[in-house]
Amino acid sequence: MTMTYTLAMALHPKIEIKGDGVAEVGMTDARAALTSLIREVSWGQRPGAFTERGTRVAMVVPPEFYNRAQLLQRALDLVKTRDPGLYEESLAQATVEARTVEGRQPDDDVL
């Protein structure tokens, strides 16, 4: 007999999928839910977060997301070096746009 694995099976009862798609688990439940959170991140291709008192304190992301973030950071560094004005203008616009997303924190705007 073959059993098909689904994401619903992996989701630990203490993991919550928030409105922005992030799978969150509190630090007090992290050890018990760690395997499920990693599976959700890996197979569900969604970021995961550890929280303390409702505040995200650490993120877990799929390797593709991390690699893309590194590439974008290098591109931003090049723009900053070559055209500081364009960099500042773009960063300001991106920050304003990002703050319109529900649940974002000011620190979330830093890559």
C-alpha cells in the first residue's frame, strides 16, 4: 500500500499560516513543530517564521528564495555604487509600497 504525502499531513497544529502566506510557530512550540515547519517551507515553497510574543524573530526560507535574495542584494549594491540617487529613490518607493502590505514591520523593508 502506497500513501501519498500531503502538506496537510505535515502541518503541525501549532503552525499557523498567516495572511501574508508565512507559516508561523511560536518559540515555545518550535522544537515540537520544527520538522513540520521545515517541510512546509521546503515542499510548500512558503517562508516560515519563529515568533516570540507574536513578533517574528527568525525566518526560514526555501533555498531558492535565499539565493534570489542574495542575487538581488548584489544588484542593489551595484545600483547604490553606480547611481546613489536612483538607489535612494527606488528604496524609498519600495518602502512605501511595502508598508501598504498588512502586517509589515518597518524592519521588513531591509533586504
